[in-house]
Amino acid sequence: MLRTLLRTTRLAVATVPKIEASCVRQMSEVKNPGLVMPKHGRGETEEEFDARYEAYFNNPNIDGWEIRKGINDMQGLDLIPEPKIIIACLKACRRVNDYALATRYLEAIKYKCGKRVKEVYPYILQEIKPTLDELGISTPEELGYDKPELALVNPFDIH
Amino acid sequence: MNSILAKGLISQSALKKVIISQRVTERNVLVAIANTFYGRKQIGKREVVGFGITGSYIYFDKPDFPMPAIRFREDDDYIKKLREKEKGDWKKLTIDEKKALYRASFCSTIAEISAPTGEWKSVAAGVLFLMATSLWVFAALKIFFYPGLPPTMSKEAKFRQLREKLILQVDPIDGISSKWDYDNNRWKK
């Protein structure tokens, strides 16, 4: 009895590191599947970030819900997305057949450019121009959405 | 419960059924209440399309959360036709149709949300009005209510105080008395 107990303990002690090592190997082999942030203790390089979001939007089974989540999440970060991420997102919008999403996303990008909109926004438009032409997406400027189109009554002034 | 079982008034399986049916009723009531106040009954037939800001079925235009949880409009016949057309090539959509699709999903464009409202003018007017009022009130108090300055603030009183300080040799190292020439009875040069 005692001998078997000892043997199993020894076995367990011997196998735990092996299992851990194999887990670590597996985790490093699997690419980041979604929007899961890397665990603390390890930073994420910009390339990894771009690849993560690009892969997220390139998911062929993505639905409108996930696109919206990705856009809302990215809108809260201190960055302007790379053109390749934007292209992936626009193509995702095409796959879920939601035109309004694409326009709204372009507007959101423009808002994200902040004070440097005159430098950054033309660059982004220039980079994503082929995709826009391919998918038939109009820029907010072409729709007249770069300036306020409708003036809504302030709800506090209605009564 | 145990006492009921022990007396043999009800079998265990029957009791279980009663409890389960009670719980189902309670849950249904709770769900109904939640739906009435927070649920999809409040949004009509508008499509729920995402998580939005808080996860509630709320439409909210906000540039840092550009995608609200629900569409802005219910689909009418025109929009339904457009949604069918949207599944085809987007190059065939006209500008007006694109705009209609956008306004079906969203209320305001981001340019409209972030347009200046001119509200700062009324705020500035209010602030300046309050400041002017308080100045007038202060002036009125000064003229009609407050007594004048105390006698120690008169020129003679101040001169007297200075003289006493010099006589008492207040602060003789580097203060006021160090500057008085006591031999010649005048300020040092």
C-alpha cells in the first residue's frame, strides 16, 4: 500500500513538469485565437497586436456582433488602426452584408485621428482606396458625412 | 419540509415536482418583469445587433463607442428591400440608398455628434452674470453696510506705530530698527 502510494507520488512528481512543458509548447504554437489579451508579465508588440486584430476580422465566420465588438474595443485604445486592420474589417462588413457598418467604421477612424486628422486620414484613405473601390464603399466625404448633415433638436429643448 | 415527509403526507417525488414548478413560475415572473422594464419590449421591432456600451438594449450615439447595441430604426418595407439589395454588389447601391441604409442603423453621423452646439455661449453668459451680480452686491455692502476702516489704519496711527517700534528697537538685526540711525535720529543712508 505504502509502496504504491510512494510510486504514484513519484510518478506525479515526475509527470507534472512534462505536462506543463507540453502545455506551454501547445500554447505557444496556437496563434492567438480571438481578442484575448496576452497574460500579464508579457507585453504585446505592435506587430502581434496588428496580427491579432487582422486575424480577428479575417475570421470567415465572423458575425456583425463580433465586428461591432472589435470596433468598439479598438476605438477605446490609444491608437489608430493600421490600414491592413481597416481593410480586414471592411471585408468583414462585406461578408456580413452590412453597409452601414463600413461607413460608420470609416467615420470612427476619422474621429480617432483627432487633431492630426489632416496628416493621418488622407494616408489611411490612400492605403485603403483599392479595397473601397473593390467593395464599392463610399467614403464619408462622398456621402456628405464629413460635415453635419442633419441638425437634431436637443432633447432638453423640446418642451 | 422534512416533517411533512416524515408524516407521509406527500411523497418525495411529488414534493420535488411542486418545488420545481414553483421555481419555474418564479423565474418566469422575474423574466417577465425584466423584459417589461429592460428588455426587448421597450425597443419595438428594432434589431439587436451588438453588445453596445453596457449590454442593455439602448441606442446611444457616442464617438468612442461607435457601434450601439440596436439599430436606430425598425425595418420598414423600403429598408427591407434595401437589405436584400445590400446582399448583392455594393457598387450598384446609389448614394441615397447608402445613406438610407446608414440612417436605418444609426441616428447621427459622428460629424453631427461632435459638431459644436454653441452651448458655451449660454454657459459663459451665466458665469459672467453671476460674477457681475456678486460685484454689485459687494459694492452695495461696501457702501451701505460695512463701517469704515478701523482707526489704526489712518496715517497718523501708522506713524505712531512706526515710532513706537523704533523706540522699542523692534527687529534690530535685519529688520526695521536696523535701518534707523539712532545717533543722528534719521534713517540710515
